[in-house]
Amino acid sequence: MSPSQSSTGVLAGVSRSEFRRRLVHASGTGLPLLYVLGLATWTQLGYVMLLASAIAATLEFFRLVVGLDWSVYDNLTRSYEQSNVAGYALFVFSITAVVLTFAPHVAVPAALMLTIGDPISGVLGTTREAGEPKRLRTLGAMFAVCLAVSLPFLLPAAGVAAGLAASVAGALGATLADGFKPVVAGYVVDDNLSIPPAASVAAGVVLAVTRAAPVFG
């Protein structure tokens, strides 16, 4: 099978609306890049994320409480999110939480694991049922992407040994959060909510134990 045929096969199982959602998802990479590219300080990025969270909360209020059915929701929500807080809002809330809590070298890669790793994982394969893990190839791709986005931040901050260990731990945390969605009291814990905290906590534990770099911002 040629690479083009393989790519076509992978994308064939992804609906056009789902693919658009993945693109919107990936566009969130621009938020942490504001800091990485020097366009905003870490404090300023925190304010940007608070504003983004306020906008997301407002949209969800109008959607869930007021009952407005705006066309923008077609690209932001799935059918099963009609009566629950949508994934895009959880996405923003989760990144905001890690940016306000953790140091940049912990929070930025954790955010990128969600904005880059999760869309790639989603295109390669989705979970069939709540609580059912994804395929090993999908988990492997997620881990590889998460490790790749972690190393440029954690190696300079913590050194080779501790930085590598923290990167591996963070990537594992994000991969587990992406691949296994537990059901708590009948509610599926969305990976948009769990990936950044899982990655940040896992990497932060390694940094705290090794004392190689600060954990909190």
C-alpha cells in the first residue's frame, strides 16, 4: 500500500465535521506559542487564557442554559455533548489551569500534548466505547508526539537526565489520559480535560523528586 493510500485509509474513517473539529483543536497551538515566540510574557499568557476561558464559559452558558443553537457549535461540538459541557470548553479550561499553576517548561509541553498530540491520535483512531482503550499504534503515536514536544522545553530546564525522565513521564501521563477515558458517576472524563493536568503532574513529580527544575510557575 502506498503512503497516499495509507493516508486516505486513515482519513476515510474521519467525518468532515470531525476533521474540522480536529483542525480547530490544533489551532489552539497558537495559544502557548504566544509565549514560546515571545509575543507574550508568561503572566500575559495567563490573562489571555483567563479571557479564553471566560469566552468559552459564556458560549456554553448560551448553548446549555439559554438554548441558543448557533452554527458555530456545528464545528465545536459533537452530538453526545448536547447536554454536557463541550470538549472545546474543557480544552480551554484545562490549558488555563496548567498555565496558571505550573512553570512554563511544564505547562507549555502539556498544552502542546493536547493541541498537537490529541488531534493526531484522534485522526489515527478513536475509542469505540467509553472506557475502551485505543489501539496500541494510536497510543504509540500519541506518546511519540508528546515526547517530541516535551524535550525542547524540559531538557534545557532540567538537564539531560532529569529532563528526559520528566518528558517520558509527561508523555506517558498524556497518553494514558488520551487512551483510557474512565466513567465516573456515569460521566465520561473527557481527555480534553485530563491530558494537560495528567502530563503536568507526571512531569512535575519527576522534577520535584530530582529537584532539577521548579515545578510551579
